[in-house]
Amino acid sequence: MKPPAFAYYAPTNLEEALRLLHELVHEQQRDVKLLAGGQSLIPILNMRLAHPDAIIDLNPLESQLSYVRRAGQTVCIGALTRHYMLQDHPEIIRSCPLIAEAVKLIGHAAILTRGTIGGSIIHADPAAELPLVCALLGGSVTLRTVDGSRAVDTQTFFVSYLTTSIELDEILTEVTLPTLPPRTGQAIEEFSLRHGDFALAAAVAQVTLNADSTLADLRLCIGGAGPTPVDCSHVLTSLLNSAPSTEEVKDALRRIDDELDPLEDIHADAAYRKELAQVLAYRAIDRAWQRARAAPVNGTARDD
């Protein structure tokens, strides 16, 4: 299969890319797609599901947009940082371990090698691991135009299926995420037909403990159960400031059913995906809780 014809541009720096995007979108009124890792865009083009007038290749900007930097209580990740770099980067493992754990589930070697964090977030598949993790952790994405930049909260950035709040003349340049707090554990659980495939459902959890080991904070986000990652944290507030039993946690998780609206397809119906989400949510919370118990009081290192 071959893509439709399009004009191809390869700017050599970010400023040039922003000027070119502005000109194509506003002055020439052309439909433009940005090429990063290409693991989603290229198949879409080959299947003729998109017919852009022009492609702007961002790969020449890798020296500007591929990095991991600690900035106070946040980690800043350049949009062109490849998945395999996130999996093994010492700062990610130390300060934002959920990202490293999620990347391992992406699976296939070609995607790990070529795929980028910015591309995954912009593609906004609700079953994908990195959008799900970003929705749970919060933080922000930086969007640049020729006129400046703006930061958008990652919990509101995802609008619907494969849709974000980015404008046509904007380029996502950076993802900023909070570092792992003290006495906190994180975990991701998913179920897919094969390792590396998109999950039928997924759950990510973050557990923070008080000094007496009761729950100080509990966050839960479900993937593959709606048009965007579904934040279910508010459903579990009754568990805070207590040390709930297994049955109490499972009973509280039954209430997430009303928050979920999964699609039905040849792989699973909606009822199965809801039940699966509950099971995965419990596993993620349980594993995050275990990690929180083992976490140092002052620090971000974790012990599996």
C-alpha cells in the first residue's frame, strides 16, 4: 500500500519548522501533518485514512527536542525522545518510574526504537500507555507557535478519540511531569491479546501513604474504556485516611463502572471491558500500595 501524494518538508531547526507550519496553515490554507516517529502516521497514510497536502518531518530537530531533564520537582521530556530512551534513562527510572514501566508494555522493537513520547501523546489513542500515564500524573505539555508557547494540563489535553486540544499551527515540544513523591508507589496493569498490542483495558494507579501507613492519596486512571483516559480517582475518596481491606477496595472499585464507556469490537464487548478494568484497577492499586510501603520517606528511589 502506498500513501497519497503530498509535499515533503524537512526543516533544520524548530524556528524554521514553526514558520513553515504557520505559512502552510494560515497563508496557504493547506492540510499539514507532522512526522515524528511515524509509527501511527505512516500506517494511516498507507491505508489512505488521511490525505494531507504536506508533511513536515520533525526528525531533523532531534538534537533540540530529544532530552530528559530534571527541573525541581518535575521531569521535562523533549517531544522527540524515543520510547527506548525512556525505558532505560536513569532520571526517568529514579524520578518518574511509571513512564519507564509503561514503555516496556509498548512492546514491538520498531515502535520502541522509532516511536516518540510526543507522537504517542498527540495521537491520543485512549488505549495507549503513555497518554494514560500522563493523564494520571498530571503535569503539562508545551505547545509552540511562531508567536510563543502555552502550557496545557495533561489531564485536560485529551479531548476525544485521537483528538487533543492542540491547534493546527502548534508543535508539541515538551512534556513536563511531576517527580515521584515520598512514600509513594505507582503501577500499571493492562491486558492485551499479544504483548505489544493495544490493550483491551489498562489501569494505572498512584498510592501515597501517611506516616501511619494509611492512604494519604489514591489516584486511578483507566485506559481503553472511553474516548480518553478515564480518571476514576474521585470514586475512591472514601478510602482515604484509612487502611482499607482487600474487600473494601474491591467494593469501592465496583463504583467505577458508571465512569466507563468502552467501545465494543470483535475482541471484547463493553461488559467484559468494564469487568476487566475492575480487575486491572485492583492489581494496579495493590502493586502501587506495596511499592509505597517500601518507598523511602524522603526520596524518589523505589524498591520492587
